[in-house]
Amino acid sequence: MTLARASRVQREATPALDLRPIAATLGTLLTILGASMLLPALADFRAGSGGQGAFVGSAAITIFVGVLLTVSGRAGGRLRLDLRQAFLLTTSVWVVLSLFATLPLMWGPPHLSFVHALFESVSGLTTTGSTVMSGLDAAAPGVLLWRAMLHWFGGIGIVVIAIAVLPALSIGGMQLFRTESSDRSEKFLPRAGAVAKGLLTAYVVLSILCATGYVLAGMPLFDAVTLALSTVSSGGFANSDSSISVFANPAVDYVAIVFMLAASLPFPLYVRALGGDVWKLFRNSEVRLFFAIVAAFTVASFLQQVFQGVAEGEPALRGALFTVASLVSTTGFMSVDYTNWGPLSDALFFVLMFLGGCTGSTAGGLKSLRLLIAMKAVRQHLKRISYRNGLFPIRYGGAPVADDVVASVLGFIFLYIATFAVASALLSALGLDLRSAVSATIACLSNVGPGLGPLVGPATTYANLSDPVIGILTLVMLLGRLEIVTVLVLTLPRFWMR
């Protein structure tokens, strides 16, 4: 067979990528996004701030493009997604929605440049919480509401993708999560539509409870609603440059702690809890590891404050618990400036930024499930060295874990660290000091938000960084939220061929 004939046969055997399901899905989501822009427009109209025109114009364009894509995508009748389409759609959703979410940020107050507006919208939808905006205390209510809404939309989107898409793509051990959730004895709801409805119900209930808690703690209604959207989504956008510390209210701190930790737990377990199986939430080994991490880092941070003379008693414990909950949940709220607690705290919190919450939650980071599997893999390896003829299967939830799942977890951890190293090196090459470069990278990769130090710490913004640095961090946020592999696979020529 000649080379030309072989190439022709390969082209004939490789089906073209059908973009219609992707266009239809993107169109539907854009239509929803555009319609939601009318809420901030209404908020600005009622406040008389004059920013409603930008939101109305942005809504009109977004809805028009959304309807156009929906109609063109559904022209061929009912469509289904295959594996290649799922990969492409997963990335396209975050990129396309982020682009349209920039429109009101550029056309109305705060009139950001495209680079800064894209950074802000990506930070919102990926629930990172890094910001280039300042003067939030005097900002129009529409902009504040829009930022919180981006968090909330991104949070529920993350949960759905984590449950429905990533397990099918076998990314970083997510197939184990699919196995646990899809086994007949473990399946929490029988149909995909019911699954989505159950997850959304749990998400909405948690959001309402959080907003109610903030109101009861003495927070104004508007702040309570917007901060609840940011808290439950593990986002971190606040209505003040001082974040939650502006309220100086211990009750607000404790409400935030409870719901930041709650948002870090697997949402499928909440669905089971709504169905009556409450104890399932506390019997889960990933959840137990997560709370063990929270307890250990809280004790270490508390002792650090006491020994350094920073604080003592209840304020020290509350500050430690709030900061640990904020970082491990990748929310990024600030009640105290923890960068002033000394180098030991910097080291503790830097490690904490890597860890993240649980699988199937709105939190980012490596996730406790992967850490658990990696620790079991190391333990298995050590046992095999000591007892060469022994059998030591890795188990999770009482069931054995396949070798391909372990390999997927270890491969993902390697990619995560490699991405962190490359991005940190690029930022250093662009002129950032090492502390700012590495902390900004992990803060965006784990979707935490604030980094460490005076340049990117919790008491400042990313506005003073150059456009190339902002561009790299924007990409890093997307990589972190989309689990890296989802994006990197699109760069392989073989993906587009087969």
C-alpha cells in the first residue's frame, strides 16, 4: 500500500468532528448567561448608579449569539456527545463564557482593559477569586453582583463536570469517583436528569442557608446574598477591598468557616443526605482525611500565632481556623492578614494551597481523594519491597482500586507539579520575585485567589502585574479548574485525527 493510499484510508476511517452538539450546548449556556446579566442591570437601575446600560447591551449580544448557536447546533435533530466532543466542550464552555462575561466589565464601570476583564471573568467562573479590581467598597452594586454570580455559575458547573464529565474522561483518578457513584449499591439517583436536579437542589439549599446565616450574623442583605454566592462556590470575590475582615464580626467569620468547609465536601453525599442517608457524609474516608488536614493545619497555625505573639485565645483560634478553611477550600476570603504571621505560616499555607477540598465539590487543588490514593500507593510500594511475595491491594470505600486508577492519580499529580514549576519559572523570567511568582502560580492553579507577599497577597490585588503575567495566570486558572489534562489533550494532533 502506497503512502498516499494509506493516508487516504486513514482519513476515510477517521470521522470528522461534529461540532453541532458543542454549538448547541454553548448556545444554551450563553443564552442563560446573557439573561442573567439583566439582574445586575436591575440592581444598577434601582441604585441609580448608571451602569445598567453596559449590562443590557452585553445581555443583548450574548443572547443573540447564544440563540444563533443553539439553532444552528440543533438543526440536525437530537445529538449526542462522544469522547472527543466531551473534551472539546469541557474546555470551550469556560473559555467562551469567560469571553462574553468580560463585556459588562469593559463597557461599564469599572471599564477594565480586555486583558484585565478576561482575568476577572476567568477568575470568577473558575471560582479562583483573584482580582485586578480595587475600590470595591464604592463600586456599583451591579458589578459586585455580577462577580458573585460568575462564581455561583462556575461553582455549579464545576460540580456537574466533576460528576458527569471528568469521570468518563478518566482524569486523575476521577474514574474511581465514577465507579463509586455509578455502582448500583452506591448510586444516589437513577437518571442523569435526576442527578443534575439533585446536585442543583443541594447547591441552592446550601446557598440559601449560607445567606440566611450571614443575615442572622448581622450582615446587610445585599452583602449576605453576594457573599453567600461566593462562599458556596468556593470563590472568594467580596464587596470590599478588605474582604470579610471589613465586618469585624466573629459571627460572620464562623458562618463563613462553616460554609467554606461545607462547600469543600462531595456534593453527591449532600444529595444522599437529603435522601435521608446523613451518616454517609461522615463515613467517607476522603471526608475524614479532609477534616484531619483542616484540624492539623489549624492547630499548627494557632500555635504559630501564640508563640510568635501575634494573637492568643479565641481570636487566634478563629483566625487560624478561618484562614485554613479559606485556603483549603480554595475560597480565598481574608479575615486577618496571615502574611504577617511569619515564615513558618507562609510555609504551612503554601503547602495548604496545593491540597484543596474533596472530589465532587466546588473547591480546587489536588483534592483529598488523590492524596488518599497516592498515600495508599506509597504504602503499597513499601510493603511490596519488604514482602515481595505478598499481595497488598489498594482499597477505597471497601472496594479494590484498579492499577489504571492509581496510575491516573500519580500521573495527574506529576502534571500538576510540572505545570506549577513551568508557570512559576515563566513568571520569574518576566520579572516577578520568587515568592510572588510561586505563590501567585499555585494560588491560580489551585483556584485559591490571593497569594503570599505584598505584591499578590490577600491585602492587595493583581492589578500591578504586567499584561504578559496576567495572561499566563489566566491560562493557569483555566488549567487548574479544568484538571489540566482536559486542556492539554486538545494540543495533541492525534486528538483531532481520531
